[in-house]
Amino acid sequence: MYAQYKNIFCSPALIKPHGQIRAHLKKSGFDRAATASAQAPEATIISNKGDGVQQEIPGIQIQINSAEQRKEKDRALYAVAHDLRNPLTSIISLADMILSNGEISEENQQFLNYIKEISYNSLEFTKEIIYSGKLENSELSGQFNDIIDIVKNCVTILTLKAEDKQQVIELIVPDKEISLFISKQEIWRMITNILSNAIKFSPVGGKIIVEVTEQPKFVQIAIKDNGIGIPERIQDKVFNSFTDARRVGTSGETSTGLGLSICKQIVEKHNGKIWLKSAEKQGTTFFIRLNKPEQTIIA
């Protein structure tokens, strides 16, 4: 019987708490704009986030026009994420408790493992929403840190993850310290996110190159993989929040659709620049440019 439900539980799509979203939107004055109904379960929230850019979010279809409406929409989403975090954690814990009992059938074990998987993916999604909201509404809190040391740490931590897919990470960095005025935590998160993506979308036995180069006014980090690449038609969407450009990794890994959007937020808060070059089936290189202290604008 579990085969009938396998596609549901293993789907990279996350839960869509329509009722809770509608309740929060109603409080925020958006109930009239909501157009989704029981006949349209796959509706999306669509918002113009500056410069006519639209973002699509699983939930209810709604058009956001003004800056104030966008803020209200964001607050509603963050409230939903907060509300879902504890129940999802409880579901995972309860599933673990039942599995540890050992007195359940093999079929029910599979059901519980699928429940754990989808709950864990949904929990990660809610965490990303909350983090993105905090990042967008906070000022940069930085200090002088050695960017070379941060990059080395990121590679060391993710080497084991790469080895699980028999991948090799090659690190090329200058043999010196390079001190930048940055938030160590945020830059670490940004690099590990992009490097994790390189691992996720590279084949078993693949090679990833992380290279740091120094220029007179900036430092550039390049993370290159030989993975599946990004089709040209969606390359301009990968940095959007809740992007529909997310795909499944080479070993079935899922994506939240928020990671690269958060990376872009972090880089731009540091007055830096992030972009990519990619060719389908040939691999992708992400470039991050961070200014040296004399060029850094302190938020």
C-alpha cells in the first residue's frame, strides 16, 4: 500500500497551509485580494518585489503592489513559519519515538520515514523563511575577519558531505591572510550554501573547485562544479525568493527555493556582488565579489 503514497511523501514540494496563510492575510487586510479556493489548491502568492520582479510562493494567489503591502505579506509569511515550526518539530520527534519502539510493521516503518522526511523538509523551509525575514530587516553587524580562514573552514566542514558522493573539493587560495569587514556568520552561511549546492547538483565522483583570488580593490570567490548545470531559461530566476527554478539534486536531494535568495541578500548587505555562469550538463560557477576595507560601506 505504501507505494500508492510514496510520490506524495517523497515529493520535493512542501506543505501548503492554505487555511493558516488565509487567516494571517485576513488580519493583514489581504483577504479580499486572495483568489485561491478549494478548486485551486496549487495557487500561488505572487508579489512584485521592486522593479516589476514577481515572486511566486506556494499558498494563495494574491497580487502585491505597494511597498507597505509587501511588508505586510512578508510579516504574514513569517508568522505562518513561526506557527508551523513547533508542530513540525513535534511530528518529527513523535515519528522517531514510534520508530524506536521497534514493534511496528515494515510498511508502517516506511510510512513513518516518509512522514519524517517531508516534515524535516518543511521544517527547513520554515527556518529559511524566518531567517530570510530577519536578514532583510536587520543591519549588517560586521568586524574584520580573515576571508581565507572562513573559506577553508567551509571546505573542511563540507568535505565529508562531498565524500559521501565520492566527490573531491579542490581549494585554491592565496598563502596569506586577507582581512575584510564582514559578518563572519553570514559569509560562512553564504559560502556553505553555494558549496552545498555544488555538491548536490554534481554527479557521483565529480570535482568541485573553490578558488579565492585577490585584486587591488576586492576579493573574489569562485565555486565551480561539473554538475548538471542551470538551463539558460531559468538562470535569471535562481536568486529570486521562493523561486520555481529549484530542482532535485543528482542523488534526489531537495531544495527549498530560498537558499540562493538568502545568499544574494547577504552579499548585497556587504555591498558586494554575486553572479553565475552555467551551461546545461556542463556545470556551474558562482562568483562572489567582496570589497576590501577601503571600499566597504558599513551598514
